[in-house]
Amino acid sequence: MAKRLGRAILLAGIGLAAAPALADDLREALVMAYNTNPNLQAARAQQRAVDAGVPIARSAALPTLSGAAAHTEFVKRSASTPGGPLGGPERATSADLTAGMPLYAGGAIKNSISAAKTRVEAGRADLRATETEVFAQTVAAYMDVILGQAVVGLNKGQVGVLEVNLQATRDRFEIGDLTRTDVAQSQARLSLARGQARSAEAQLVAARERYIAVVGKEPVNLQSPPPLAGLPADVETAVQVALDSNPDLIAARQRSKAAGFDTAASGAGRLPRVSVFAGADYTDYHGTLGGGSPLVNQSTTTGQAGVRASIPLFQGGLPAAQRRQAQAREGATLEQEIAIERQVISGVRAAYASWQASREIIESSQSAVDAAKLSLEGVKAENTVGNRTILDILNAEQELLNAQVQLVTAQRNSYVAGFNLLAAMGKAEARDLALEGGALYDPVANYDRVSGNIWDWASDPAPKPQSTRTVDTKAQDGTVTSK
């Protein structure tokens, strides 16, 4: 377990190299989670879906071109009479081509595009938040395994000590130096210790399985994490950084802006719309018009172009209702922004307090361990001269175990609390942890790829899972290999 865990965490120097088959240190665990965690992969796919909102909104401002064709058989037609009208055609084939382009839409298109772009920014912040959450889960799972291994080791060691104590107690009972009560007490403590050791093993199994779920690989020979560095000097600094960098708060701000654009777009329903259009039509009667008379033109071709303007006069209150609805939704996002701001401030302050407390708990726990060791040595020495009982020794050993477990737990909590504080500040993402090497996921690259694409038949490959599955990993156990 790393010493002086109270010095925060930027994990400087973590490289994004190809992840090995097994994660032996925190750097490799973070890299594997970054590359293979399904929640993070799903968030990236979701952001790509948000990116598509921009070309969808922009398509309303671009020209449209459509064509249609039809072939008709006239099963009943007018007859030709002398001096009367010409007979109707037996069949006709027609085709038309139509083009159009909006010139003015009351600001609806412009504001819709702006709203879509703003939601892309919000989505990127959401992606950052998911990335931070996955890293926080990875750190917690990593430290839980280390803690579980330490607790199992301590409890196993206690079982070994109590087994020796029990044998010694029995030997002394045989020679009449101790009573049957001393033997019973030693036996009871050994049985209790074995139960505690088994419980610790079960908790270690759960910790290892959580690690597999987050990281995607079995934990093997996990090393002590790197020293932590980079946490703020005071809570005010932490809060100020969070107000500027927390991804959840940034996403809420962007959604408020997008809702403002939605409100502006909703008012366009009351304004005129202007567009230009052009078209061409062709009809061929296949020589059947007018009984096939050569004097009758058997095909027609027309073309047209113009400007179309529409002015809404009365729509039953629809535009006003739509605008009120958009305004209400904008108001909701503004309130949600403040709510998230409150949560961020509260979360940062609580995380800072937890981190500070954990540092003090480490110091007090270390003092307790040192004192418990001295106490145990003293009790054993006094027992040899008859001033202490076997129960005193058993109690002293239990106190030492409790202090040791509290120490390793405090060390785990301090590291996790430090990372959670950085996460709340918005400083626990791949770019902050130096997960570099040219393979970081860049959401801007996909946006640049699709935002200007106007080809109707453009398509991405069929989606395939990017994360790793854990169905082939073996069920974990609570064994601890001594180093």
C-alpha cells in the first residue's frame, strides 16, 4: 500500500500503450478500462448519435431534389365521335423532377442548427463525465482488491497465531499450568478468527469480480498504486476548479443554451416562409391519344420555376403554444443547471472533507497499530510471570488485528477519496491522467467527419461491440498468494 496517500492523484506518466493480457498495476487497469469498458464505449456511440443531429438540422437549409415516374393503363376512356372530341389515351407514362430550396424560414432552421451544435458540446461533456465515472470505478475496484487481499492476509495470519496459541495453551493445560477455561477461550477465539477469515475471503471474491466487471480482466498481482499528487490546497480552490471544469455542470450549461435556441426556433411558426422551386414534367401516351391520330401530339413536356411564399394567418393558437412549451422547457433546464451546480459544490466539499479525514484516520490508525503491537508484547511478557491471563493475550491480539484492518481500510479510503475529489473537480479524465500515445478517443474527429456530409447514401459500417466480454474469465476465489 502506498505511503503518504494524502498527496493527491494525477498519475503522471501513465502511457496508453497496448494493454497486456493481465493488469498488474493501476496504469494498465485504467488503460484497459479506457479501451474496453462497455459503459464508456456505449457513451462514445451515443455521442456519435448526437453528432448526427447537426447534419439533420442543417439538411432543412439545403436544396432538395426529387423525381417521380408512373405508368397508367386507362381501363375506361372516352370514345371518339365524328366531329366530337378526340378519344382518350389507352395508356400513359409520366415522369417529373422537382427541386426546391428555402430562402427564409423565420429563423427556425438557423436556430435548430445552433441548438444541435450546442447539444454536441453538451454530449461531449457527458462523455467526459462517463469517462471520469469509469476511471473512478476502476480506481475503487483496484483499491478494493488490494484492501481485500490485505484483510485476508491479516486474518489468515491471525488464524495462524491463534492456532499456535491454542496448541501452547493445551500443552500448558496438560502440565497443569492453565485451566480448561483457558483452553476453551483459545478455542473460541480461533473459531471466531476462522469465521472472520472466511468472511474476508468472500469479500475479496466480490471485490475481484467487481474489478473484472469494470476492467474486463482478472486481477493478478496488483501492485501498489503510484503516489497521489495534484489535489487542491483548500476547499475553496477545489470548488472554483469544479465550477469551471466539472463535466456534468458544463453539460447542464450547454443544454440551457440549446433550449434557448429551441425557444427562438419555436417562434418561427408565426412568420412567413419563402422558398424557390423548379420542376419539369414529361408525359408519353404511347401513340394512343386521339385514337393514334398523327395530328395529335403523343407526348408533352412542361417546365416551371418560381418563388413560393406562405404567410400564416391563423393556426388555432399552435405557434403560441409551441413557444410557451419551449420557454417552459428552457426554464426547466435553467433550474436543472442550478441544481447540478448545487450538487457539484456539495459533492466537492464532501469529497474534500472525506479526503482530509482519511489522512487523519491513517495517522491515528498507524498510531493504534504501533501501540497495539507494544501492548501485545507487554501482555505476553507479563503473562510469563503470571500477571496476565490467556484472555488478556487473546484480547491484545484481537485489538492489534482490528487496528491493522482499520489502517489498511483507511489507506484504501484515502486513495479513493482523493481520486473522487479530482473527479468532482473535473480533473480525472484521460487527458488529466496522461493516458497518451496517440490512441485517445477524439469525439471531434467523428463530428468533423459527419457534420458536412450531405450524401444521402453515405453510411457507416454495421456496429460491432468494441468492449471485451468476461464470460470466459474464471470464477474468482479468496486465496491470497504470499509475495
